[in-house]
Amino acid sequence: MATLKDIAKLAKVSPATVSRVLNRDETLSVSETTRHRILSVADELGYTKHQKSGNFTKIRQKIAVVQWYSQEEELNDLYYYAIRTGVEKRAQELGYDILRFFQDEPIQLGQEVAGLIAIGKYSQTQIKELETYRNAIVFVDSDTLTAGHSCVTTDFEHAVTSVIDYFLAKGINKIGMIAGQEKTADNAELLNDPRLKIFKTYAYEKNILDDQIIFKGEFSSQSGYQLMKKAIKDLKENLPAAFFIANDTLAIGALRALQEANLSVPNRVSLISFNDTPLAKEVFPSLSSVTVYTKDMGRCAVDVLNRHILNNETIPTLTRLATKLTLRNSSL
């Protein structure tokens, strides 16, 4: 069984401080961060004597969750909504309360806020601004390691190469792509889609790269529709037998364009999308898609932030989550 000394060692305080915190000594002057660290370590070690005494109420610090979308935009993009719900559920499990801020809302943080999780893509100027609020920040869906901050991202490389390998195994070596382009929330920086870079690099290695069958536009259903319409018009009978599409929203638009042109999916054109949001299963035919574990990305971000808070860690880390190719009716 864990002892006060065990808790004190991990929490980096004295056994006396541990005892006074666990017994809710109101005359003790310690920071909320230290108090939370002691209580969290006690929970992790399974120390329950303070709970049985009947005089324990866990101190609840807060985590601020900043979304690079507005609330309306988030409702139209289930990918980022799922990440946020993963963040919030894990934070509650660890005893944190949540303060939620969308892109179009001012950020106001009190002393009870222990750290910040930023979801989405941020410019260097925005990152500097977020640093003025808190030192403990974790970014989700953005590689901020070189900016000095821990982050949680997706394994894009394996995801994209698995799609190309799947098509090649089916005897399809003419593979098109519909890619998305986006900017940071402040429109200051144009973002390069890692899926496109990996697609072109791997297609080149496999000697199947053809820039004429790669189309780029905004991440929207209407953009996917227009880009596929352009592909159908420009390529005619040379339209590829397969397309990799950068997200489900783009794919839904592309699917509509193919159906309007009476091009059978998957018999004439196979489609594999990315993200695997609930929408992928709702369209007809249902979309094959790379499954991204969005809720787990959110949960992982909270665990990383909690470790930074409890241990006062300053070394940034990058956590990359695996993906899975989920096959449905839109591909052979």
C-alpha cells in the first residue's frame, strides 16, 4: 500500500505537506498546482485513506480548450468536434474542469487554469499569443515541436502509403488525388497538406506519379464536387480508376460529381477518403476511409498536458497516433 512518503517523493514535496493537503488543512499555503499534483499522485497510487475520513473534496483545477474553428465551423467538421469531446471527457476523468473557447471568442483565463490545449492549426504569431496565457500548452493536429510545444498528431505517412499500396495490390497504378488547402485561423500562413506531400513522394518512388491527375482546393464538399467535375471534364476517358481524397467532406462532393456523370463507384472509379467521420458511413455507396482516432488524440493531449502540469516538465514531445484503413463500398 502506498504511504505518505511515496506520495511525497513523486509529488516532490515533504510528507508533512502531503499530510496537510490530504487532510484539507486550510492554514497551509500551497499553490493550486502543488495541491492538484499531490491529490493526483495519491489517486494514481491508490491511496484512499483521506477519502474514507469523510473530509476530502478534490480540488478541481481547469484546462482551457481553444478551438481554431468557430462553433458553427466545428459543427460542420465532425473531425475537430470529435477531438474536442475526447479532450473534455479525459479532462473530466482526471478531475479538471473545462473552459472552452472558439476561434471567434476572446480568451480570458483565471489563476485556476493550469494549462491549455489548442486544437487545430495556428500561425507563429498565434502560438506566441497563446504562450502569453500559459506555459503549459499542448497542440492537437498540428506539429509544433520546433516551436517548443508538445503536440499530438496523426501518422500521415503510413496512412497515405497504405492507400496507395491497396490500390496497387488491386492492379490500379493510375491513382489520382483530390487534396485540400487551408490557412491558419488568422489567415497569416498557407498550410501544406502532409497527405499531398507524402502521396507525391511515395507515388514517385513507385513510378506512378502524374501531376496531371492531382487536384487541389478548399476542404469543403462543394470544392470536392467542383474538383471532380474538373477532373471528369479535363481527363475524359483518361480519368483514373482510383482517387485518394484528403478528407470525407471533399470525398462526399467528389462522389456526387461522379454520380451526376453516371460514372459508377467503385466499378469505374474507386474512392478512398481520410478521417472516417460518421458521414463516411451515411453516404451511398459508403466511403472507404482512413480511420483517424480523433477522440484518442484528444485524450492523449490531456494526458501529456497533465504530465507537464504535475511534473513541471519543460521538454516538448511529439505523440503520433496510428491509423487504420477501413474498407467499405466505394472501393473495389
